[in-house]
Amino acid sequence: MSPDRTATTDLHRSRSTKRYLSGLPRRSLPEGRVVAHNRVRPHLDPTCPFRDMSQMPLGWNGFRAWEDDADDEHYEPCDCGWRTDRLPVHYRVKRPVS
């Protein structure tokens, strides 16, 4: 890897506050941190072995979630119904305004 590319990669890593989840956090998040997910929304999928899509597992059909710093510029509250039993509030990546 060239020195310029290494410096850019290291700079990006030092700014990143995102931590991908393999499961839901077991404890409350520290103040200023949120759980967010990508634009893949839980929905009724006949091929999914889970009857209740609110329990949609991470990784199913590209569904990913992470913990990150709260940021109004990039995230908005999500009303998709995913894991309301454990996450009364979670966020999604903001959709582009058209």
C-alpha cells in the first residue's frame, strides 16, 4: 500500500465511531450513542423462517445494524417496528431528499 493511501486509511479509521453489531446490545447504550440500521427494512418475506419480522435477524437479506454516535445529519428515527421489545427507539440512515 502506498504511503498516501495508508495515511488516508488511518485517518478514516481514527474518525469512525461506528461499531457493527452481531446481536443487540445487552445493556443500555451510553448517552450520545444510538443503534442504527441500513435502508433494508424488515418486511414479510415468504422465504424467511421467522414468522414475526420484527424479530428479523441481523444479516438477513442484507439487514445490518450498528452502534454509533448520535448524529442528526446522518440518522433519523425509524418506525419500521424492528425489535421494539428491546429497542423502543432506533434509527436508520437518512433517506435522500428528492
